[in-house]
Amino acid sequence: MTEQYSEHNDREKLWELIKDVRFTMISHQAETQEIHSQPMTMLNSEKMHESQNLYFIMKDTNDIVQAINAGRQHLGLSFAKPSDDIYVSISAHGEISTDRILIEELWNPWAENWFEGKDDPSVRVLIAKAVSAEYWNVKDNKVTHLLKVLKGNITGKPEEPDTDHAKVQL
């Protein structure tokens, strides 16, 4: 029971950190074994299962879709909100869906710019199932953080910011 409770809390903590960060860098492995990244818009909302999966709409020709369809399902998702000193890295397993109900639930005016409507046959949903994550959430305000950096520069003894940092298995 404790392990399940802890995993639930870890997922909730991650969601709280990333829920307002809509743009995500998604990394995947290319055919050449190189790691490629591209920005995507996270489409989760409070009504979605945000503590379970992360959702993205993309075209069937997208490199991420192609990689997953070729069996390279390991993904890295990076979130950053520098204004609040929040940084999150998620390791995930990707799946591609053409589920019409899911597409309907995720559809928004932004998607209209990329597709010819919800019924466009090229619409795909990337479901990123989080496996593990690491996050950094600096608790110091900007002034305190700056003062610590300046003090470290003067004394030669750097002082670490007050940071909530953890690696979690999901």
C-alpha cells in the first residue's frame, strides 16, 4: 500500500510541476541511433488522466510517430519553466493511437492549424506513459538565489540553492 501511495504522490507532484508548461521537448532515437528532439504542445487538461499519461497530437509523418512505429518507443520529455525555476525530465514509453474518442477529447483550435479537421486520416495521438522522472524545483526566490551566487563568488565557497530535487520511478 505504501509503494502505491508513494507512486501516486510522485505522479501528483510531477503533474503539479508541469501542468502549466505546455511546450515540451520530446526526444526519440532516430534510425541512425542519434537522439533527435522537437518541441510539441502537451494537451493534457484536468479532465484527462494527467497522472497516468501525457498526450500530444501529431501527424502520421512525424519523426516521433515513425520511430515508435519502428519499435523505438523510448522517449525523453523535458519541461522547463524558468520563471519559477522548475525543470522536469521524464523518461517515457510512447504509443501511437488513432482512437477517435481520444482525438475528440484532445482536439482544440490549435490542431485546426495542422490538420483538415478531426477526421483527417493523418491525425495521430502520442500517448507518453511515464516510466521515471527527475525534477528540480528551486525554492529560493530570485533575490536569495542571486545573493547565494554572489556570496559564493566572493568567498569561493558556492552555496547551493534550496532546491526540491528527486528521481522517481513511476
